[in-house]
Amino acid sequence: MRSFISGNDAVAAAVRLAAPEVISAYPITPQTTVIERLAEYVESGGLDAEYIHVESEHSAMSAAMGASLAGVRTFTATSSQGLLYMAELLPYAAGGRFPIVMMNANRSLALPWNIYGDQRDSLSQLDCGWIQAYAENAQEALDMTLMAYYIAENERVRVPFMVNLDGFHLTHTYEVVEIPSQKQADEFLPRFETENKIDFDRPKNFGFSAGPDWNAQFHREHHEAMLRSTQVIAEAEDKFARIFGRKYSGALDAYRCDDAEYILVTLGCVSGICRQVTDALREEGVRAGVLRIRYMRPFALDEIRAILAPARASAVLEKDISFGNAGTVFTNVGAAAMNVIGGLGGADISREHVRSIFVRLKNGENGVIWL
Amino acid sequence: MAVSVKNLDSREFFFGHKACAGCGGSLAVRIALKVLGARAVAVLPAGCMSAVGFNFPQLAFSNNALITPFAATASVMTGIEAGLRRRGEIAHVVGFAGDGGTADIGLQALSGAIDRGDNLIYICYDNEAYMNTGIQKSGLTPFGARTTTTPITGSVRRKKDMLAIVAANGAEYAASASVGYLDDYVTKIEKAAAKPGFKYIHVIAPCPTGWGIKTNETIEIAREAVDVGLWRLREYENGQWLENCAPSRPEDLVKHLTRQGRFSALDTDKLEETKNV
């Protein structure tokens, strides 16, 4: 069914199809319409789930962990200050290997206060042990959310999954979205089964301490699961394409990069206008390309470097700054000459801005540049 | 038949842990699980009982149990209860949080769970300071008690009244208890287990290390606190308060305080003042 809906609506639609049994929710702009839609679904009987009105994001993630420990599928959503308020719980949920799916509406961090979109919230949490994916449009947000359950819950992964949408630019922009049928969703998404749950026949202790003798072993297993998730992401996308007819490209989405002399690395919904500018530059004889990162964790470092290596120069455009250093995407990529900081606090990134980045690349500029 | 200390379950659900000798908190956990049985899920935040009970691979709970983040006892319990209900599992979800985990850092999540009326049993084992980290003052440290963060004068504030706070938030049942009066404690746990909604039991649990008492005095001190009227046994039920017993020897209050090392900062005047707070 094709519908004209927002990015947040698309996430809510995907969650309804995935049918989590427990949803814990605390409102924060610009995430709110996701949890409002889900409340409507639950109250109207369109979604059979426990909807827990928690009193904070800290409790939203805590309740999601508890429900996951009870062995059921869960969902929660947050943004910005809320993500940071639950930051203590993020490594906890990951270390406990609870395959929680959470939507994060990317939003700036205070101070100064700002409700608009940038990516400083989620990028500050890269090391918490979650899979982190970034959608570009509402259709991808829906599809990514469905796939998030497949990937997170897979027995070779068992790691929580954060689906990121640019605040307002994506969460509140209306687009035509294909909403799959429940039958298709059920064909795609297996039932959630796990051994890592409360069991009265074989009682277990969870969330325990592990001293120096054991600690690294748990972290290494977690790390290896994250690495294995690359394979599971590919499997999920293959199966998704067979059922829904839409094919995604794993960790990266490379556009006209094969013969590109100048490549712009991007994250999230700004990628669309970067491709438009690329097309325009190509017509003017400039061999431009765009490399959109879809997954920040697991991170496709080798593939990124292989794509960037033949180019003359590349830049990372990101809505983030690690104060005193550079943008976090730039430092992760490690192979780009220039780091363009833009879009902070919802600032517009125009086609002219993007064109100017390619011009500066051609002129041999490098280092951290503010739009 | 009502459960009493005479017919308690002979099985042990919490053993092989490394709690200090004379620990009141570990007794509170052990006895509560004997009342609630094998289908209890024990939820413990950071604190003494989680520190002594969950050291992989030496795991001390024979039922399902977990450590939660410090502030998250009640909210993790909420998620577990909802998830188990979805699975059709009948179980008691029981929390064991210390005084700091309850009255300080865990208070917000506790309030949320009470507000939702979640079907949970929350037990605060109160040893009146952050004992796990080395005896620092909490919101439930009593007036005059020396801790490592009130090292000279002792605490200048009285304990928060957690029972009143919990009742005001709308709990179904709230009760105070003492590890010195186990029959009363056991009866209250059994009562809580039979009720729907949010139940709260606040059990005073002496800590020899932090209180400056001998390891064989835990029970005696826990009884005496009730007898001298310092720790009142009360219940809140159907919107009504009930005093379970009157202090049997209020005249021994000063004697009760002076035998505990933690009250050594109290001079004669302050000891008199204690009678008023």
C-alpha cells in the first residue's frame, strides 16, 4: 500500500508490522509522533502490545531490557538529550546482548538548546556496542526498521540496533512510502527466539560481574558478533529484496564513485542533494561521486578506503564535531583529506554549499572546514 | 497454611555469596526468596547484594536473577513483568535494592512503577548508608550516624520517610519490617505476594561493618531498633495506616544508640535531641 507519510510515521508502520510485545516510551521532540502513532495502534487494537508509559528515557531503556530478558520483542524511541539520559543503559543493553530495536531522531545536544537535527547525539554513542544505521528517506527508514529486527535478533548477532533518522529533515518530511502487507512482513521476519531469557526450568543469573580473568572474553565475543553482523545484514537485504523488491547495499551506498576523482562521504538525508550536485558537476566535466555511509557500526573501514583510494581527494561532510579534534565520521574514515562540518543545530546545507565543497577539494584544500 | 519461620521452605535460593559475616541484607534476601519460591525473579541494582552475589562464574542465586543499573531497579522490573505476562508465565518479580538504590538514585524509577500500578514486589533492605562503596551517607542515613562522608559530626539530617513517600505515590501495599522480627517480615512478604499492584516492603537490615556492632549482634540490634521505637513496624493498606506494635522499651533508646560505633559523635545533648527526631 502506498501512503503519503512522514519518516516517523514510516518507522511506526514498520514497528507495527514487526509487532513487538512490549513498547516503552517517553516523549522527546522530534521523536514524539513515533510513540504517538504506536499508542494509537495499541489503543485501537491494531497492535497487540504492552505499552509502558515510563517516566524517563533511562526507564524506557531499562524496561526494554527487562522485557527482552523476559524473552519478548521490544521497541523504544528517543532523541538527543533523551539518548544521553539513557547513555548508561546503552552499553548495558549491548553487553547483556539484548536485541532491542530503538529509533533515534538525530537532534542537536544542549547547550545551547536546540531541537533541530544534527548527528552529535548518536555519534557520541558509537562505542556503546550497538549497531548504528542511518536512513536517508522515509522508505529506507521503514525498511531499515524491519531489517533491524531481523539483524539484531539473529542468533549470530544478538546486539541491539539503533535506527537513526535526521531530526525534522527526515522525521517530519512527508514522502510517498510503500507500506508492506502484514503477510509480507511475517514472511520476512522470523519469530523472536532466544536462550538468553528468564527460564523457570533452567534458571539463570544475568547481568553479572566479570573480573579481569573473564572480562575481555565477554567483550571479544560481543565484538565478534558485531563483525558477524555484516554477513547477517547482507542476508537480511537479500531476503528483503526477494520479498519486497527493494535492494539495499549494506554498510555503504556508493554513487558514481567508480571513476570519481572527487568523492564526498555523507551520512543521512543530506546525501540526496549531494547526488544532485554530483550529477550537475558530471555534466560540467567534473568526475564527482558520493559515498553515503549507511552503517556506522559495524564500520566498513576497508571498503570505504578501497573506494576512496583511487580518487584524487575526498571530503567527509557531517553534522557533528568532536570539539578539539574533527568530526567523528571523518576520524572513523581516516582516509579523507577534508572534513566539512555543517548542518549543526539544523542549519541548512544547500546545493551551493555542496558545490563549494567539491570546488575546495579540486583546489587542493584540506583539514577541518566549517560551512 | 501461613508461612512462618517454623515452616519456611528448606531450599536455599541465595547461597555461596560473599557477604560479610552478620550481614542483615543477605538475610533479608535469603528469607524473602524462601517465601516467594522458585518462580521469583530477583532483580537487584548495583549495591551490596549484587556485589556479593553475581561474580562470574560464582553466581549465588539458584532462581532467575539479575543485576540492573543502579537507578533502574523498578523500571527493569516493569519490563520483566510485562514480558513474562506476555509469555503467560506466572511469577513474582521481586526487587532487592539498598537504601541508596531506593531513596536516592532509584527514587524516580520507583515512583514511575508505583504510578503505573505495576504488579511488583519491591523490597528495600536498609542498612542506612552506601555500605558497598565504603559507608557513605545516603538519604536514609539517620540523624547522628557517622559515615565516611559525614566523618566528624555525623548526619545532620533525619531519614527520608520512604513509607510515606511510597504511600503518597499510590502503592497498593507498603510495610516496614526488621530482620530482627522475621515472622513479621515473612508475613508481610506473603501478604504482598497475594496482592495485585505495587507492593513495597522496607526492611531494616543492620550492617556490622558500617554500624560498628559485632557480627553476632545483627539480630539483637535489629530487634532493639523496633523495641526502643526508633524503627516503627507499620503497614499501609487500603489507604489506611496500621501500627503493628508499640515500642516495648522506649527508655532504652540512648543505650541502643551508644552501643553502635556509628553514633559515637553524639554527645549527651545530641542524644537527647535524637529522642525528638
